[in-house]
Amino acid sequence: MDFNVIGKSVIRVDGLAKVTGKAIYPQDIYMDNMLFGKTLRSSVPHAYFTLDTSKAEKIEGVVKIFTAKDVPGHNSHGVLFKDHEVLCEKKVRRIGDPIAFVVAVSEKIAAEAIEAIEVKYEEIPAVFDPVEAMKDEIKVHDGKSNIIYHYKLRKGNIEEGFAQSDVIVENVYNTSMVEHAFLQPEAGVSYVEDDGTIVVCAATQYPHFDQLEIAEAMGVPAEKVKVINPAVGGAFGGREDITLQIHLAMAAVYTGRPVKAVYSREESFYAHSKRHPEIIKIKTGANKEGKLLALEAEIIADTGAYASWAINVTRKSGIHVTGPYVIPNVKVDAYAVYTNNPFCGAMRGFGATQVPIATEQQMDILAEKLNISPVEIRLKNAFTKGSQTANGQTLTDSVPLVDCITKAAKAIGMF
Amino acid sequence: MELKKVIKAEKLDEVLNLLAENRERAKVIAGGTDFVIQLREKKIAPEVIIDISDVDELNFIRKSGEFIEIGAATKFTTIKNSGIISDAFKGLKDAAGHVGSPQIRNLGTVGGNICNGSPAADTVPALLALGAVAVVKSKNNTREVPLEEFYLDRGKVKLEPDEILYAVKFLNSKPGQGLGFVKLGLRNALAISSISIAVFVETDNDINCKDVRIGSGALAKFPIREKEVEAFLKGKTLHEDVIEEATEFFGKILEQRLAGRPPVEKDYKPYAIKGVFKEALNKALSVVC
Amino acid sequence: MKTISLKVNGKPYTVEVEEDMRLLDLLRDKLGFTGVKEGCAEGECGACSVIMDGNLVTSCLVMAFQADGKEIITIEGLQSEDGTLHPIQQAFLDEGAVQCGFCTPAMVLAAKALLDKNPNPTDEQIKEGISGNLCRCTGYAKIVSAVKKAAEYLNQGGK
Ligand SMILES: Cc1cc2nc3c(=O)[nH]c(=O)nc-3n(C[C@H](O)[C@H](O)[C@H](O)COP(=O)(O)OP(=O)(O)OC[C@H]3O[C@@H](n4cnc5c(N)ncnc54)[C@H](O)[C@@H]3O)c2cc1C
Ligand code: FES
Ligand code: FES
């Protein structure tokens, strides 16, 4: 078959605009009569608070200071659970929670007003260790357990699997929280069209869902919200959750003028999700020949103050913790847990990135104990066409893992 | 203070007059690579900013008698590519070449590096090892201070409000001398030094160490001379075992010095110094001519 | 306010700048050269790089008043009036060195600053030349090949 694209070198459609500097990212949009918005964020991880905006409001050039009470519809958003507040009402759950949005005639004045807002915090105990958080002694969200998800995987008989194993390796691995640091910090512009349609122009990964979230928070039907996604300067999962979209929409509707916001790099760090750090307790058993017989794992994923994609991410970790290997007896428990840390969500690999750190180390250690090569132990256990994963999926299509390992091993002279 | 006035100076006199007039209210900017960030973070709030980056009288590398003099507003890129600085003192060019990135080296100046007073300033250990002297000017005065006495504290140098650093100078290389510089950072570009070491050696034909000066960065509140290690090496023949011993000795000194510091410093640096120091010393020996 | 004169992409401008304005703000907000990007505001990412008097600099670390009398080149100055791409831009396209594109204008300028001084750089020299520019989409391998291809195009007298 002759394809138009597959097998050919094509020039990307957006390439020309990008190499000439003409591509429009949200911060490149300047509109007449435009106002500027800036977010006040919490400086403590867990507290009740009150705001006094009176001084800030008096600064010349400040148009409006939005707080929770100004959110016209539901003061909430979130891709799975609506656990974020558009602007926190009385409690903050992490450093960086948005508590007010200042709109002014210039960025400088908005920044000045942010400093003039008086925030009184009444700090309450916070929890940063997910293992501690699982005890539910300190609750991050009132009336709700910190354990928001438990993924359970059972296959075969784990006790028998270990009983038959000649070598067993057991370790705990910790992975770190990771920031996307996409090169273009969050930015956006919002304005209202003549027929009342709210337009939000922001770099996002999820425009159709943003539309619904903006509509719900604004208390308008979805068809009254238009989301325009200009050039996006990298995302890597970090633009799946709402950041400034609703703040801008509120400001544009209230003022009737275009409103723009651009985050600094520092604010960008506060504003969006991170990769879930995980504590991976893992026990792997194999027989003398290096055949894997059993794997038991407990994974605790710290999702910070908000769930974002925690459930999907944690589930993926639970599934992928076996590695691409056939193991007859498997027991996995994976938990997603709230803490007062920065919130975690999607990032490159979505839970599948963390677990190989544990799984593959275990393979190396097993190989060393069995005195076989790390290549050999992987080839012995690798998924092939027809293999069944621990969660019961039969791999019916191409599974070129053995080929891939063999080629790589040859290329580095290990085979 | 509110920023009221910014001046792009062309002449040294103009700079010195403005400083005499405005004193504490004024601050000079050179490459701006530290300054602009501090200004935006409101760590500094001058009323008057005087730009010295295009003052030709502060921008030179020249031989003057036995000395090499480098004007304070000389950029890292110029130092890195200088034909006046000899191969024996290539360590200084290496230090300049290790700063930040091409962009930072095209803006940043040696004067800014010194006056900013950062413990991790990369050219300073090299200049300390060269025994450099700071030449300071004000409207009515010129004075010289050994660079090692120029620091008061982290971020603080001995300058009066009406003074600027005019130049640094050091004795030109002689046969038997060499300077080696090594920087340890998280990656090759855009990484602040975790440790930087410059070693100046003077040897006779039998690799007897006639003289040695060691400048270190990121191992104290500001870059310093490592005099105990110098004393240990001076007069010894620089065989491998002697170098090894000196290396261990340096590690011990740091264990004591950094005892109260966080683990990344107290556990890591005394260990890492060994490799860094040995490499710097060997580099110095390899360029001795 | 202070009045300064500078050239951008060959064209002279005389503009009023605020005392605390950066060259980056002047170029983007006042003069409309939005191909200059702000990624960090502290010299770390290189997205704001422009060529000033022949040298690559981060415009977030230059005060606007310091640029008085300077000649600046931004990405907008590379394409010919008739729309022909500069050979470096063409090479970036041909080699697939563009992903999200936010680093691209400054990467192209970093390549220009390098190739203007060194028409036949080694891989190592190319890597050093772009070492002050982060590409978080991590297309470095393709960017290095693009700079090599650009050197070829330029040495053949443009593409
Ligand atoms: C991204 C990045 C990476 C960096 N990497 C490195 C690195 O690897 N190694 C390193 O050493 N540094 C590094 N730096 C720090 C900085 O570039 C250097 O310290 C540089 O030498 C500062 O010089 P400048 O000319 O830019 O000084 P400026 O920022 O203009 O000034 C710095 C200070 O010195 C004062 N000053 C400047 N010149 C004089 C003078 N002649 N007399 C009196 N006072 C003066 C100023 O008032 C100011 O207080 C980095 C900075 C950035 C932004
Ligand atoms: S914005 Fe200037 S280097 Fe990042
Ligand atoms: S292409 Fe996205 S940062 Fe380089």
C-alpha cells in the first residue's frame, strides 16, 4: 500500500510558524483595552484563612479583586473529583492554593495589589508523609478519607509462588516528585463576544473538558463557552488540570474587557501538577533457572492535596509493576493518598514511569544472585505474542520485546 | 528606594562622579546577570543605576610591566578567548569558560563576579590562586587590596559606596609555573559550582613544589585560599603519593569545616574534593612550561 | 521614562522606556517582537535570547536602558522580505528540530551566533553553542543535526 505520510519524511504543518517566531502562544496575545490578572496563592500548607482586600482595592488601577464568593457557579473543578476550588473559600490544603485573583490595568499594579492583600492564616496540623496520611489522623479534605483509591490485583497463589522460589529479593524503592517544566509557563487571555460567549484562549491539553469546567464554574451552558488552544509550549501532562482558565473567564465576564494572565516560572511550579512520588515495596521470587514465580508489591502514591489523575496513574502503576514479564503468581495493592504536598497528576508515562525503577532493579539483583546475565533473565521472562499480563489481558498483536532486548544487547556487546 | 534614574555611562570619570554624588543611593550594573535578578526580587532597590558595561576604560586585558591587568567590565567570553593570558594560566580562561552558558559569558563580567560576593563565583578561585590584587577607584582615590582580603562576608566586599572595582591584576607567568582549574557542578552548562578549585604551582625541574596557592569556591562563605593545604605541599616533591596525602588532608580539613552544614555539604564535599583537587593540581602541573 | 535609540533587525527605533524595564519587555510589549520568549526570567532557559552587537545574550538579564545604541537581531529578522527562510530556519524544518516550538526562535538565534563565528563547528562545539538554551521537549539530537545541516546550507551559499 502506498501511504501519504507513513514511511515518508514530512514537514510538520506548524513548523513554519514556529521557526519564524510567528506562532502565537497565549502570552503573545495583546488586545485593546486589555486588563491584567494575577493570582494570590497560599504560603502555608494547611490552614483556615481570612482575607482583607480593602487596602489593595484602593490602589489606583485595581479593577476588581475576585475571591471565592465571586465565583458565579460551582466553586470547584477537577478532572476526576471536583476537589479543587476555583478560589479557596476558607481553607488551603497546600502551598500555592489560589485564594484571590486581582485584575488591574497593568501587571505591575496587579502585583502591587497582591502584596497589599492581608491574609490571616490559622494554621492546622499538616501531613506530608503518605504513610502517615493513610492513618487518617489528619484529613486533607474534610470528612473524606485520605486514601482515595485502592487498586487490588490478585493472580495465582502468592504464598505458593514464593514457597517454590529458589531466590527471593525484597526491597523498598522511593521515586521522587517531578516537575514538568514545560518551557512555556501558563498564560491565557479571556474575553466576551458580542453574543455573550465567553472565550478563553489558553495553552491546554484538554480544551473540550476545560470548556465544561469553565461552564460549570461560571454557571452557564457549555455552548456559551469557547476554548481556543493557541500554540502550546510543551505540556507533558502538566496542562491537563485547570489553572488560570476559570479565573480569566470570571474576570472577563465581570469587567467586560479582555483579561490576560501570564505566570512566572515560579508561579508555574506552584500552579500545576507534578509526577506522583511513589513508595514501592516489592518482593520478587524466581527459580534456579531464572524463571519468575511470584511478585508481591505495595505501592503508595502521594497525590498531594488534590486527586487530579491519581486513580488512573496509580492503577497504571499497579498494572505495570510486574514489568513486561510473565509471572504466574502476583499480588499488588496500590494506593493513592492525599497529603498537604503539591498535587500530582499526569506526567509522561502516567504511573508507568515510576514502577520500572523498582521492577528492573529487582531483575538485576535476581540475576546477580542467580549468577546469570541481566539480559538472560529478561529474555527468559519477557512477554511474547500470546502472553497474559497479570491483570488478565492476552497480548494478541505484536510484542517485539525479545527482539528489542536482543538487538539492544548486541549493540552494547552484552550478547 | 524607588528607582528614579538610570544612566548608561561612557566614561570612567562619569561613573566615579555619579557615585560620589549619589553614594548609597546608587548602584552600578555591569553584565546584569546577578543584578537584574536581584532587582526583580527586590533584594536591591537603588534609586540610581549606573551602567558600566560599555565603559571602554574598564574593558581591557593588558600587560603592564610584570603584571597582567584585567578591567572590571571585561566579559567572560573575552577572558576565555584572550591571547594575552598565557597557556600556563589557561586555568583562568577555563574558569571564565565554565561560567553559565554562552549567553551569560557574553554579558557577565569579572568585576561583577567578584563584587557580587557569591561563594560559587567561578573566576575568583583562579584569581586567588594567582595571588591577584583588586584595584579600587573612587573620584579622588585609587587603592589596591589583595583579593583574598577583599571579602567581608557572603555577598559583601570591601567597597565604599563611592568606589568601584576598577581592575584585577596578577604577576604574569614565569617558567615553572602553571594554573589548573576544575569545577564540579550538576551538569556541564548552567550549573552553579558545588566545588571549584584552582591550583597555582611553581616547580623546579624535579617537580619540587617551590610555591603553591590554592583558591577554592563554594567551600566557605566566600571564595578563599586553602592555606593549610598549601603549607602541606610547599617544599615537597609532587610525587603521586604526596599528592594523594595532600588530597586526604584536604578532605579532613573540609570534614571539620563543614561539620555543621547540611548532609549534601558535610558528607559529599569532603569526599568529592579529593577528585576535584587532584585533577586541578594535575592540570596545573600539565601546563607548567 | 528615558528615551533610547536602538536598531532591531536593521531598523532604527527611538523609544521611551521605563527605568525598570528589561530588554525582553521592550522587545515584546513595546516593539511587538513576540518571537522573543520568556521562559524563566533568570537566564536559565535561553528562550529570550537575542543577538546583541553580534553576541548571543539573554534579553531577560539586560535592562532596556542598557540597550541604548545597540543592534539587536531577533527571530523576526531572519526571514527575507520575500518570505524565503534563512538557511538555519530551513534546516530546523527539514531536520524536524521543532516540537512545541517555544525554544525554537532562540535556538535558531543561538545557531546563528555560533555559525556566524564558526562556519564548520564540530558536534561538541554545536552542543556548547546551544548549551544556554533548554528544550524541554528534549529534541536536542535533532537540533544538533539541524545546526549541522544549516552549516552545510550556509557553506553552499544558502539553500
Ligand atoms: C543563568 C546564570 C548562570 C550563572 N552561572 C554562573 C557560573 O557558572 N559561575 C559563576 O561564577 N557565576 C554564574 N552566574 C552569576 C553571574 O553571571 C556572575 O556572578 C557574573 O560575573 C556577574 O557579573 P555581571 O557583570 O553580570 O554583574 P552584575 O550583575 O552587573 O553585578 C553584580 C554585582 O556586582 C556589582 N558590580 C559589578 N561590577 C562592579 C564593579 N566594577 N565595581 C563594583 N561593583 C560592581 C553590582 O553592583 C552588583 O551588585 C550565573 C548567573 C546566571 C543568571
Ligand atoms: S527567560 Fe531569559 S533565559 Fe529564560
Ligand atoms: S521544542 Fe518544546 S521546548 Fe524545544
